[in-house]
Amino acid sequence: MALQQPEKDHWTKQAYSTSASFVPELAIVVVQWLNPQPDDLILDLGCGDGVLTAKLRNSCPSVTGLDASTNLVIAAKKAYSAIPGLSFHVQDCRYLDRWMNFQEGAYTKVFSNAALHWILRDADTRMSVLESTYKVLKAGGTFAFEMGGAGNVAEVHTALISAVSHQGVGIDQARKLSPWYFPSKVMMEKMLEEVGFAIEEMELEYRPTRLTTEEQGGIGGWVRLMGAQFLDGLDSEVQKEAAVEEVCELLKTVITHEEDGSMFLGYVSFAAPQSNRLVVPDLRQLASTQRVHQAFLDFFYPTIPSLLHFSLT
């Protein structure tokens, strides 16, 4: 069994808000699949700054958020500690079974948004994460998640490998620095079924996503935050900045929309309209509806205009 190694905490609420504020906004449908109920006990894997975790608490009595980033957990506690039934804990979810509060059958639902491709990155802990997720659910429980799939952010992934290798790191080592795991649909289904989950629906979706326009955001901010572990493979700050600049220059015309200068990354994810809703098959329950109700949208995003009124078919 691999030993847990401490990692540098690159995450801050400010950096996340500046470079990746769009992430929670893309979670509408996976939350709909989770379908939180008044009697649910929910575990959120990779809760980040707790924005979605706190919103889930509005629909059920208890939500527990876990994240490996001490900085983000501190921010979550600061923002939401006054809410009863809501708690946050620092825990590297690659080692979920080592969490001090781990208990089999403790939760009715497990939720994860835009985190599993980080959590599953190590091959030697990948299956144990899924096994622990299965065990922590009650019979008939639901596991709803969104994560990057095969081909996710391929342009920036390729550019990072290239830019880091140009700073003297061999290309094989540059590949190993990647902090992500983007499985194919076939591979993800195989792993989940091997653990024991019954898969209700799962598809990969290509979802071009607009980058932020804040001064410290955009592609440069995204690379510094999301690609920080690539940059940690370089010895000096000069090399790191050179790598960031190379990525930005390489992608400038590739990801820019000429009509307004906006920049988009090619996200590919197990996400809407076919999000992953997995059940422990002892008491498998099919969803009675696959429609995103207006009431749900009004609850989570009251300022979103009517163009987001859509349904799943």
C-alpha cells in the first residue's frame, strides 16, 4: 500500500475564484441527479471551498465535505461554520478509508464535482477510493459525480507536457507530473462495476468552457493553479514562468474566439445531460424523472435567465 505523502497546497479560495469560478456553475445537472432529499446524509468528496456543499445542505439535514486542501477547508469553515449539520474536514480522498470518521454504511449518498480526476490520479490507490466510496454508502445509496474523461482539456494538457519538457525535464518525466486521470467511458464503467456499483447512465460530453477574464485568471491563471504540479517539477521560478508563458503562447490562437477574444478550453466530462448516477444494487431505485425542474434552477441559481430552462431526454 502506498504511503500518504504530504503535498504542497496550491489551492486558495482567491485563486480558485479567479481562475476556476465556472466549476460550481457547471454542476447543475449532477446535483439534480443526486436529488438530495430531507432524510439524506451526504458525503462530498473533494468539496473545495464548500460552495456546493453548503447549497446541498439546504435540502437535507447533514452534509460532510472532505478535501485535501487545508486552505480551502479553512475557507469553507470560515464561510459556513454557522450552518448546523454542515461540516468540513481535511482529508486526502485518495485515502478515504483512512479518514478518522470512516464508517461503512454511514451515508445515503456520495457526491463529487470536478474532483475525481484528481482523486483517482494514482493507479495504486484508484480502486481503493471507489471501493471505499461503495462501502461508505448504505444499501440502495447513490453515488453521483462529475469528472474529466478521456480527452479532457487535451490542448492545455499537451501544451503543459511540451513546455515543461522544454525546460530540461524529459518528456517521460513531464508526463508523470500530470496530476490528473481522465479515463475512457469503458474504463470507468469497468472499474465501477468491478467494485459493485450498478450504473444507471453514463456518457462522455464535450463541453467547451469559457475561461475567466480576471486579471490573474484566464489561461495563465488556470495553468498556474490547475497545472501547479507540472510546474513543481521545475527547479526555479524563472523556469516555471517560462513554461507558463510558453503554454499561453502555444494556445493563444487555438483557444481564442476571434469575434470577442474570449478563450475556451475543451472540457470533456462524464456530465450533463448524462451524469453518473450509481447505486448500490441491493435496493436499486430508478429515478422517477430525468427533468431539471425550474424550481431546482431557481433554488440553486436564481439569477440565471430562462435560457437555462431545459430538460433531459
